[in-house]
Amino acid sequence: MTPELCRWADCILLDVMMPGEDGVALCRRSPGLTGAPILFLTAKDSEADVLKGLAAGGDDYLRKPFGVAELRARVNAHLRRQQRGPG
């Protein structure tokens, strides 16, 4: 993540298994760049994977498959708590 991206982001969605650098590593590399909530979206579903993502700085962890309505509800809940968007 670049500082430019993080300045305007209201919410960041990361896939744990992105090509190149995985989402957890990217999240670890970017502390302090954003106050935006970070949500992991992934097919990795073990408890250890969830704990790894949250320990890296993630605010939520959605296991695939999930519905768009659930994703929207979780994003809105995080934005509402941070007073960034839909309430």
C-alpha cells in the first residue's frame, strides 16, 4: 500500500492470497499509513489463519464463500464505527 492510496481510502479490502505479496504481509508492512479499517477476504479458513490476519492489523476476516450483502453489512458496520460513511 502506498501512502497516497491510504490517504483517501475509507476501507481497505485485502485478499490473503494475492499474487506477489500476500494481504497479511501487505497489512504488516503498512502500520500507521491509514486509519481505515482493513478487512481480509479469503478462502483460508483455519482459526490460525484468522488469528494471523487479525494480529497483522486486520479489523475483520471474511471467509469465502460469503455473500455480497454480508460484505456490504460488515463494511458499513466498520465505517459507521469510524464515522466514515453509511450509517
